[in-house]
Amino acid sequence: AIHNSKEDCWFVYKNAVYDVTKFISLHPAGPSSIIDYAGLDSTLAFDQVGHSISAQNWLFKYKIGNIAK
């Protein structure tokens, strides 16, 4: 939750943690759609947008870990 800014942006997607700080400026829909979920679980929002398989695969480039069970 402390990684919740444009300069330090992480989020959770399907129990995995992603550091997308370097991707924010590249996001096709703009930075705000990512920053809104910085430090949070973005699973529902990410899936509702209908990201392509290509976008989902590209996301894994930024994976840094998993949520402990």
C-alpha cells in the first residue's frame, strides 16, 4: 500500500505484485488509470476493462512477487 504514487507504483493482480512505475507513461489510456489503483488490488478493474491477451502477457514483465498466503 505504500507504493501508491506516480514515482513508486505497485499494484496487485491475481495475487501477484507488479511494479509498473516505468510503465505509467507508456499506458495507452494514460497514467491516471494505473495510478488510481497504485498500492491496491487491481484485479477486478483490470479484468473489467477487457485487456487483450497481449496486454496481459506484457504485464508479467513487471511482476516482482506474489502475495503470501
